[in-house]
Amino acid sequence: MKLCSIPTVVELRKRLLLDLKFKYICGFDLNRPVPSKATFSRVFNSISTNNTLEKIFECWIETARNLGIIDSEIIAIDATNIKAYEKKQPKKEIEQDGTKYSGSSKKSQTSCCLV
């Protein structure tokens, strides 16, 4: 399981130990120690082998519906990586209103994190 482009539990713990803002955003008590690698592994194993994440997501959607954030008539979920094509726009070819661009593009891969 990869969280916010952090590839391993060791790196996740390291980030939580060094970045108090990240620790707070993740919901950890700033006055308590960060859980051990073994604890994270047990939790990740547990939630990946049952439908815990699905239940959390359904609760999240229900809360958003009750708050009027979404109407939930149609919900589409797609976690596919999207290759973006981007290149710095040459200044000489940008019109005054900033809408004209006739440059070429190059590939770059982007990913998204939703916490």
C-alpha cells in the first residue's frame, strides 16, 4: 500500500517522525509516539484483507451526500495514472490574452494523492 507517494512503511514512519504537520494531518496525537513499523504492517495487512477501506469510503460518500457536497446520482472512481503532456510556453508565441500556444509537448508522468 502506497500513501502519498511514500513507498514503504519505513519511509512513512520517518516522515511522521520528522514532519509534525504531516503527523497532525494524518490524525496522530502530537504528544504520543509514532506507531512502530510492526504496528503499521499489521494495520495495513488487516485493512487490505477485508472490506474496511470500502466501508470507510461508503461512509465518506454518505457523509458528503448528507452535507449536500454531492448529490451521488452518479459516482465514478478512477485511480488511473494519467500521462500529462506539457512544455513551457514560449513567450514570443503567447498572445496578450494568454490563450494562443503553438508549441510542442513532452511527456511527463504525474500521480495524485488523496488522503
